[in-house]
Amino acid sequence: MSVARRFIKQELPLHLVRRHLEPGPVVLLTSAQGTSRNVMTLGWQTVMEFSPSLVGCMISAGNHSFELIRQSGSCVINVPPANLIDTVVGIGNTSGADIDKFETYSLTTEPGVKVPAPSIAECFASFECRLSDDRLVESHNFFVFEIVHATVARLARMPRTLHYTGDGVFMISGRRIDKSALFNPHML
Amino acid sequence: MSVARRFIKQELPLHLVRRHLEPGPVVLLTSAQGTSRNVMTLGWQTVMEFSPSLVGCMISAGNHSFELIRQSGSCVINVPPANLIDTVVGIGNTSGADIDKFETYSLTTEPGVKVPAPSIAECFASFECRLSDDRLVESHNFFVFEIVHATVARLARMPRTLHYTGDGVFMISGRRIDKSALFNPHML
């Protein structure tokens, strides 16, 4: 596998995280607890609040990451560029119980600033999360996280993102269209 | 405003709803209670389970729709094609407390099969929802719905969808790429 681009990221105000998560991209979730760490592919997440910056994630209990996230009460949401698609699929089709996925997929880790889980340098945005509400974890595997530290690559144009439709088929994000002129100023 | 295309939809097995919601499109949420009805724009939702078919929606309590949905315990999630963008923005920047948005935006309603809220004929997919879990409504305005009836237009190619990034800017869904050959069969 060829070496993927590593991004240099800068801090992003937390209420702006929605810019990157609201369109619905597939993300790579990293976790760490003690000497264990892992990374998983996730498509089931939603923004829940601007400030505090909340995001809800449905993380199946069958995932090796589930206990790492529950026990550490934290994770990092990393947004991969679309050209990382084969890595994203590979991570989603293997288990951290069998292999070290960071090594297998040549991912460069950077230490978390506020959480034990690492960020991924090959992803252009990384959002460090602390568990905020676990009331739906037991019944629905649904975690409400507060994003406590956010970094994004400073680029003139963000990379395209991956959006999963099921059946092994992804949608690649397309062009942008600015409709701000039609908005009430307080809705922007 | 020009007349938008109306779609003829057919029933979709409920576990396949993820195909349309997981990529993260902006949706139009319809609701009805007694003689009141409304439609709102929503970008904060996630798939939560295949079967039962669960979806989680963060619906701000400031919306006129909030009480209609809470009291009726139901709504319909409609997926608009990208060319409905000006209607989507208009619906998101007005309140059902002031106007009948269905009339203002020339939307054709069809009666719900299993819920009181109508479907929108100008949307290519409509998913009827019943409230399944309200434990996060009081604290987070987060509703877990079970989709109880699903219809989608039978088309060779689905229309492009809208994905909101904030600041009045939308991303239009782009090309599809099939990576199913890289998947473990049981992951498809």
C-alpha cells in the first residue's frame, strides 16, 4: 500500500466541528485503554449540539473498540480523505482482537491532547471526545460524546469525504453550493 | 417557484432504509397532531439499527414541529432531491407557527399509511416513524424513532442529495464507488 499523505492540523473552535461531521462522512474512531488501542470505521453518528459540542455515535457492542471506549470513557473521531477508501474498508473488515490495525494499515498516530486515544495523521480532522451521557449505551450502544479538543488541516479546500450507503458502496462527496444569501442571518 | 417533480414510490424493506439515511442527507421532517401539521428541515440524524429499523433525530425544542412530534409520537422522514435546495432552505428559515409551509412551498402531501403525518410527493423517499425511546428528549431533544413503513421511488439512479455543512453552504452528493469486492461477505 502506498504511503498516504499526512496532514498538519491546527486547533478548531469546538462549535465549528459541525462543518465536518454534519454532512455525514465515514469516520475512523480511535480508542485506547491501558496498553490496548484500536481503530474502527464508523458511519452511524450525528451532531447533537453546538456548544457544548456534542456528537452521538452508535458503536456496536460486537466491536473490539466498544470496551476500550466504554472503559476509558473517550475516543477520537478522525475524518479520512476519500483517497483513504481502501484503508477505511480494510479497517471496517478486520478486528483489533486479531491485528494491530495501525501497523497493518500504516497509520501514523499522534498522542491525544486531552484523551488517551491517539489521532491519525493521515486524517484531515481529529476530534477528541469524552463520554458525556451513557444512558442509551446499554440498550442501543449509543454514546453521547462531548468534543473537548478539535484540530483540522488548514487547506484552501477540504479533501473529499466518504459516505457509506451499505452493500459495499460509498458515495464520494461532491461540489459545494453556497445558499447563505437565502438564510435569515440568525440561522447562519 | 417552478413545479417540482413528484415521485411515485414503492415499499422498501425496512432494514434497507440505511441506504438512504446513512450517507447523511438533509431531510424534511413532517408531523401532524389533531388539525395541525408542519414540515421542518433536519440535518442532525443517524441510523441506529437495521432491524428494528431505528433512527435517532436531534429536533430542537425551538421548532414548531417539536410539540407535534412529541405529542403524536410520530413523524415522517422525507428525503428531498438536491434540486429542491431552495425549498429546503426556505423551510429551514421559516416557522410553521407563522405560515403553512406545505402551501407556501407548493408541496404535495400524501396521507401516512401508519402515522398521522403526511409524506411529501416531491421527495424520493419517505420513512414513517414512531417514537421508540424518549429518554434523551428532555435533556438533549434527541428522539429515537422506529421506522414502521418505508417507500422509495423506483429509479435506475437515485437523485443527488443535499448535505449541510453550516454557514449556508451545502455539499451535493457525488459519484458512487463500489468496493464490495474488498468486503468480508458477512459485512455486506
